[in-house]
Amino acid sequence: MQTIIGKDLNEAKILLQRNEVVGIPTETVYGLAANALNSEAVLKIFTVKERPHFDPLIVHTHAIGEIEKYVSEFPAKARMLLEAFSPGPLTVLLKKTAVIPDLVTSGLDTVAMRIPKQELSLQLLRQLDFPLAAPSANPFGYISPTSAAHVYHQLNGKIPYILDGGSCQVGVESTIVGFENNQVIVYRLGGLSLEDLERVAGTVIVNSISSSNPVSPGLLKSHYAPRTPFRLVTASEAASLNLQKNSAVIGFNEWLPGVPKDQQFLLSEKGNLNEAAKNLFAVMRQLDQMQLDEIVAVEFPEIGLGKAINDRLQRAAAKH
Ligand code: TXA
Ligand code: MG
């Protein structure tokens, strides 16, 4: 199978209607999309991604009114958050109806729903009469793709089409939240900051640290991992870093003294955490292709998207 990259909405639409799998852009990362209401189409996602069936998928739609079709309960806080942050990098876990195949949710009684903020994909979703199940478009466990070229690089020959929406504006996956007794629980830190969530929903509980969280199986301790040995250090450890020659450092905005500049990759020289998140996965991929002996990342400030960045860096380091 030849994989084509293009901006042809109609082509993407026809393929999806035929139950094929298509790479789609979102503001967070690229997704590997198929008709969420058709088990045969959904099965192809798992096959292409080499994803274990115990790891459920996110279902994408274009409006809150669409989400209502697929869920049996709509807690007030879920509605508040969706109204405040959709389209956007927010995924809500809600009790599902029987319309959603069990394969999509890995047998769980909740379905993960989100409205992506990406114009091409929103147009596509509006033109389809079914929602799209889509995990990040990377082989299971590897770094998520933030451009069409990233998807092509890894899935060339396995899917017919990648809809090219340019590079992702947010750069880390959506924040996943669930609802229990009027309480918001965060299962994955992501592109919507905790500060923003709490401004609308009040105090939230963060439950994403567990090493193998059965509620959100994608939150395995090791995930988003490059193949190159990967180490995460604190800012104070970085000050006296013992660095091998053939290695590189990922940092936020400050050059480390004593480390050659060509070995340092700053994610936002001007010190903007949103910009750093946008650049994170592209830089990790770039470094992973350089045959280095080691990649060292320096912890980010624990505010705003810095929390989600640190979460990804910890999981990347956990494998090594
Ligand atoms: O930003 C994103 O969320 C991207 C774009 C493509 O939308 N998607 C994404 O999908 O990151 P994926 O499959 O790589 O991660 C989805 C996560 C997994 O960790 C999965 O375990 C969790 O969502 N998940 C999905 N459905 C769930 C459910 N019903 N209950 C708990 N966790 C769920
Ligand atoms: Mg993923």
C-alpha cells in the first residue's frame, strides 16, 4: 500500500467511509483515525499501531451535541469544562451507550470523548455521519507525531492517506479527565493546564502518577520513549552534569555552562512553556535519529504545560 500525504478532505472522507484508517491532524498530536462506530474499522487501528487491545481509544467529534449521542450521563462539570475548553486539548471520560463498540473502550463502561481544535479535522468530522476513534499516530510506546512527516516516517505503507494540517499547535496530548461524585479527576496531564482546569471546575484530583494505571492503560510508566538511552535530571543536577561526548541535552530556556552549545537543544529560548510543549516531541525525534549514546533532559518548571512536559520526560526516561 502506498501512503499519500495531502490536504484533500474529500479523499480522507471517502477512505474513512470505506472503513479505512487515515492519519489526521489535531492541535495536540496526529491521530490514526477510523469510524468509531464500526468494529472492523477500529480493529485496523489496533493492527496498524500494534496496540494492545486493553488500551482504549479516544473518540473525536465536532460538537458537544454530538458527544451527547454517545454517552448516557453528562455530569454538570463535564459540560462546564467542555463548554469552556472545546474545541481544545481536553478529553472527558463519560459513561458510554451501546452505540460505541466495546473494542473502542476495551470493555470499559466509559468512553473518552474530545473535540479537537484543528480546522481541517473539524471540517472532516462535520462532513462525516460518524465520529472518529483515534489514538496518537505512532507505534505503541513511541513518541507521538506532531507533523504529517512524522506519521509518514513510521507508518508509510501501512495506511492509505495522511491528512496534512501542518505542525501541531499544542504539541502534547490532550488532558484526560473523569468525573466521580461531582469531583474532577485528571488521569493524564496534557495540553490543557491544571491551572486552566481548576479555574473552571474548582480543585481537581490528579491521578496520573501510577506506574500502570488500569483506568487509563496508556499511562504506562514507560511510554513516549525514544530508543536512545534517555535520562531526566533536575535543574540542580544539570548544573554539574557529567556528559558523555556523543550525547545531547534537552532544556527549557537556559544554556548550561560547560556544555558545548551544539549539544544543547532549548525548547523555548524565550522561556514560553507552550512553545516548549509544541517543540518537545519533534526535538525528541530529531535527537533519537542522531545515533547518540545518551539524551539528557532537564526538568521543566512545574507550572502550566511544564507539568505535562515533565510527565512525558519521566515516562520517556522510565524505559531506560
Ligand atoms: O491528544 C490526544 O488525546 C491524541 C489526539 C490524537 O486526539 N490522542 C491520544 O490518544 O493521545 P492515545 O490513544 O495515544 O491516548 C489515549 C489515552 C490512553 O492512555 C488510553 O488508555 C486513555 O486515553 N483512554 C481512552 N479511553 C479511556 C477510558 N474509557 N478510560 C480511561 N482511559 C481511557
Ligand atoms: Mg498515544
